[in-house]
Amino acid sequence: MKFLFTCFIALTLLVLTTIKVSAQANYLHIQNYKVYYGWAKHYPQDWIILRQFSNAGKTYLLLVNPQTLETKIDEPSFYQIQSLTLNQVRDVFKKTPYEKALRQAENQSVMVQDAGIERGLPKETGISLTADLCPSHRPLDKRIFTDMFQAFQQVERPVPIALSVTGIWMRQHPQDLAWLKQQQQKQEIYVTWVNHSFNHRVSKNLPLKENFLLEPSTNISYEVLETEKAMLKNGLLPSVFFRFPGLVSDQQLVYKITDFGLIPIGTDAWLAKGQQPQSGSIVLIHGNGNEPVGVQDFIQLLRSKTQAIAKKQWLLYDLRETVDAEFEGSK
């Protein structure tokens, strides 16, 4: 009996280790990357399939846990697979936080700016921090991270943060990206990687309704899928979240994003614009070096919460857990 128990523990650790390594692997030879919806069954947890691709002769799936919004990369042989349309997936999992979050984002899609999920549970004493990495010639603003490490080193480690990353930024800042991955490996931060489009196109002259991803010539499929591929090639695990460049969208664009199985997230506290965070806020700053005012405001916010942080009365929350908890008990 003791031998069987030991074998069980060893097998469990092996599976968990395999999943973790798979999530952090660099998929350098991706082919046939495509949207693929389905139901991956493996007792006791059901997963939703969002993507399928091949790499070095093997087939892989990008999956999401509809209860926790956790994503992972895995091989299909581990599951009983049922191919479905997106509408079928959403119907099967209609009572889960994942589907409820998609529906809520669509319900808020009429706004030109800041469509999507804007805040988590107001009962949370703290915030969910999101930092956007738009294309920039400036280096990563590391003050965000070093000040977080210092503020939370005794109470919260790793510190959760959601980084909205563009394909262009990943390509232009390999050293900064390597530094972020190193901090994650050192358990200093836990990153939720958010799709922020590949090119993040913007014009100073066009009105909002024709700007950013609303430019008529924009290829939304390219902007979404190429960013995910770039993440995987760089050893990042794509999440189910998407942030619109400039926070600009329209109803049609929101539905295009949810048709990829992605949940748009906005913000109710863009610090550089003077918006003050409340309990449960999804806070926005820019970590690409272009917005020092917002970064300084965040640092001041941390300093103002020093005593509350020490008493664990003000914390940073994982974006996935915030959104998951927000919709867990809703109808």
C-alpha cells in the first residue's frame, strides 16, 4: 500500500512538472496555428480548447479552465476530445465564470473607449495591476517591478501582474523580455500575459472611430494569432485576456475578439489620466517607458499603502482570479 501511494505521489509530481515545463517551453517551429474549439475531457476537470498547432512534429492544444481562467499548452492524447463550434462551447459552459465574463464584455461593447471588464470584486482590499507594453524605442521601465518587489517582499511573493504585450514590443525588446522571464523564474512576479495586438497601429490624425484596430485595413486575425504565436515562441503562455490598443473599440470589434474566445479587459483606473483606483480596480499603467507619470503615480500609491501592505490589508490580485471570482456566483 505504501509503495502504491509513493508511486501515486511520484506520478502526480511528474504530471505537474510536465505541465509547468510545457507552459514555459519555447515553441520555435510552430506550424498550422489556428483557431480550434472543442471540449477536452479528463476527469475531474473539463477544459475548453481554443487553439491547435504543431511544433517539431507534435500536435498541441491551447486550453482554458472555464472555472479558473487558467490556460495551458498540452498534447491532445491526454484527453478525450470533442470538436465543437464556439457557440456550442459557450452553451455547454454557459454557467462558468469564463462564459459569464465573455458575455459581460459583450454587454459593454457599445462604448468606443474602455469596453470590456473594468474591475473585479469591490470587496477586495487592493487592485489588479495591468501594465501595457506597447511598441516603444524606450527600454522597459523596471521601477514598476523593483518597487513592487520591495513593497511586497514580506507579504506577497510572487507578486501578480498582468502584462499586455504586443508582437512588435517582443521583437524589439528581447533583453527586457528575458529580464521579465527571469523575474518570473525567480518567483518575484507571476505574470498573466495579455494579448495587446501585434502591431498596435495608431494615427495622430485619424478620429477614434477609425483609429487603432478600427483602421479599415486592419487584419484582426493577424493581430490576434500572430501575437499568440510570438508569445509561444518566446516561452510565454497566452492568457484568455485581450486589451484593445488605446482602449478603443466598437461593438463589432468586441464581438470579433470574443469570437477568438478572448475576454476584453479595460480599466477603471488609468493612473496617468488621474483616475483614482478603488477596491477591486483593474489599474492601467504603461511599462514601456512612454508614461513615466503613470509609473510615478503607481509608486506613490504603493508608498501610501505601506502600512496596509505590511498588515496584508492591501494586496495585488491575480487578474484571472479577480475576473473568475467576479463571475463565479453570478447568473
